[in-house]
Amino acid sequence: MRPDIPTLLHDIFGFTAFRGVQEQVVGRVMAGQPTLAIMPTGAGKSLCYQLPSAALDGCCVVVSPLIALMHDQLRAANAVGLRAASLTSVDADWRETQDRLRNGDLDLLYVAPERASQEPFRNLLRAARIALFAIDEAHCVSEWGHDFRPDYRLLRPLLDEFPDVPRLALTATADAHTRKDILVQLGIPDDGLIISGFDRPNIRYAVHPRDGLTRQLSDLVAANPGPGVVYTQTRAATEKLAETLGRSGRSVRAYHAGLDPAVRARNQAAFIASEDMVMVATVAFGMGIDKPDVRFVAHAGLPKSIEGYYQESGRAGRDGEPAVAHLFWGAEDFARARQRIMELDQSRQQGERARIAALGALVETATCRRAILLRHFGESPPPSCGNCDNCLSPPASVDATETARKYLSA
Ligand code: ADP
Ligand code: MG
């Protein structure tokens, strides 16, 4: 007989308890019920399929959009003793993995959506015992989402071919439209939706107009000794700022997609191992990086969306200890955003305008920042959180410039 779920939770993962909705989601999966779990970054989505993969007979097929993400997860899963493999273009052990799948020697098999939807892969699954389909980053299936990946649309026929295999879709970011769309696209009934709270109470939010950014960031870095991430908007700014901030003697590195892959990997590994490093990075940095003790995240300019901001700032304080998220913005950010919108296809302009207006509301409010974030995700928070700049020191007079609106309505 297999050990029960609490025993597996402890013996495999070393956790004494589930967090938040994990228990509910795992329970549904074990009962074979189709589920869409909306859980914030850091909430522990992986466990929701990794634990069942150890408890169920057969292999859990995990669909994931990025090879780097898959390989991080693979390493972590193998490290705790799960039998995990992937079938991607960079894997050399395809034959062995296929044999292991057929012989029932795999708990987890990671694949990209384009591979999962192809006939040879479906054929392989027919010869194996499949216990669960887990679709990670499921917002990619929706055009309403902020990261649409057409390949995710091809998954449905695969899922439907195995009607007895439960499906679990997971994502951190999905507004009401996107949620509904994910349910429809993946064939999950409405009552399969599980939403966990989006609040990250240990993160203190603070927003500042840019006013000598380099000095502002130097002060911030000096005041926060723990590991931190500074998000910049361009690759060039990343390297320049890293150099400037490094002059204080603090260990600082840069990360962006244009760096040599070996340098990138080295910098990322150094950051994960460090207790005081500052990473100056574009948003290419962070997805799938599990560093629980990041003490601050700073945005040197306006993020792309509230979803992006929530996800990036959410990389702070995953260990539950106090952390801060600072956002520095200027009117130019909105002017640039408006410029970008003008160059877009007519059909996309309205959505982009809404995205920027939501950011305008966040940076210009004199009320609780957390309330604005949480309302964006459909929650009804109390009017004051006690842990953002506006709640901690209410602005003396309301700033009536309304920059965002001005720049958007012209
Ligand atoms: P997500 O995919 O939702 O962003 P992860 O699956 O990467 O989150 O998990 C985030 C962190 O939380 C990981 O370090 C993981 O080990 C930890 N974690 C997950 N579940 C638990 C739990 N029940 N108790 C303690 N830590 C947990
Ligand atoms: Mg994840």
C-alpha cells in the first residue's frame, strides 16, 4: 500500500503542512476531479501535481512553456527523490525516457505544449499509464491572458483523448475573463475553479516619483542588506546601473536575455547562493527562480502591467519574512507607453490602454496600494492594509496631477 498524503508531504518534501489551497487542490486531483487552480507566485503550485504524482499509479504529464523552467523543476523534483524526466529538444536521453514511461518508471514527465499536441507523443502516451495532466502557466491558453501561446490551444484534443485522466491547470495570474477562457479552452467545469488569495501580507509596497533615480536606488540598496532585484526596462540600463550600484562595494550583477548564456547562468547561480547580492535585471530574470529570501524588489520604471508588477514584486519574501517592493516611476513612462500603444494594431490598443490606466491608478493613488492590487485580481480587500507607503504614512494632500490620465486621454 502507498503511504498516505500527509506522510508523503512530510517524507518527500519535508513540509509539515499544506499551505493555503494546496490541500484542496491535491484532494481534488486525487479524487480525479478536473481543476483550475489560481494561486499566486510562490504559493506552491508545483506541489499540487508533484505530490499526487508520487501517490498515484502512473505518470503525471506536465505541460510547461519554457525549457529553462522545466529543467529547474526537474532538478528540484529529482532532488527530493521523484522520478522525473523531460522530452525537449535539448534532452539527449529520449530513448531512455520513453522506455521509463512505458515501464511505469516515471512519476513526472515534462513537455512543451507543441510537443504534447503532436501525434508521436500521443502515441507514446497510449502505450503508457497516465495518472494526471498538469498544465502549468495555464493563462498561456487564453488570448485574454498577458502571455498567449497558440500551442496551448492544441492541448485540448490530447486531453480529450484521455477522458479518464484528470486535468489540473495552474496559473498565478488570471483576471475574470482569462479564468473563464481557461476553463472553456481546457474543458474544465466552472465548479473546478479554485482561487487562492492573492495577498502577500509580508511584502510592503512603496511607490515613488523618480527624482535622481541613481541616488534613490543607491539609498535603497544601502538600506536593504539582504538579497534584492532591481528591474530595469532595457538591457543597456541593466549593465550600466549594475556598474554604478556596484561602486558602493555591494555585490551587484546584471542579468538580461542578451548576455552570454554562460554568464547569465553564472550570475543567476551566484544570486541564488548569495545572502546579500543585488541583481539588476530585465524582466527576463525571475521566472522559475526559487529563491525564498529575496528581501527587496525595485522597479526602476513602470512595469508592463499590474500582472507583471504583481509577479515581479512577488519574488520578494517568498519565505514569509518581511520584504519590500519599491516602484520608481516618472511621467515619461506614461508618455512612452502611450507612444507604444499608438504603434499597435487598432484591435490591441484598447486592452493596452486599460493596462496602462490600471498602472496609473496604482502609482497615483493616495489610498492603499495593496487594495488596488487585490481588487485588480477580483478580491475585496479591507480599505487599508497597514503595510504600504500610503497606509503607513498617509499623504498630506492628494496629488492631483493625474499624470496617467493626462497622457492617455490626449
Ligand atoms: P509557484 O509555482 O506557485 O510560484 P513553487 O511551486 O515554485 O510556487 O513553490 C514556491 C516555494 O514554496 C518553494 O520553495 C516550495 O518548496 C515552497 N512550498 C511549497 N509548498 C509548501 C508547503 N506546503 N510548506 C512550505 N513550503 C512550501
Ligand atoms: Mg510554478
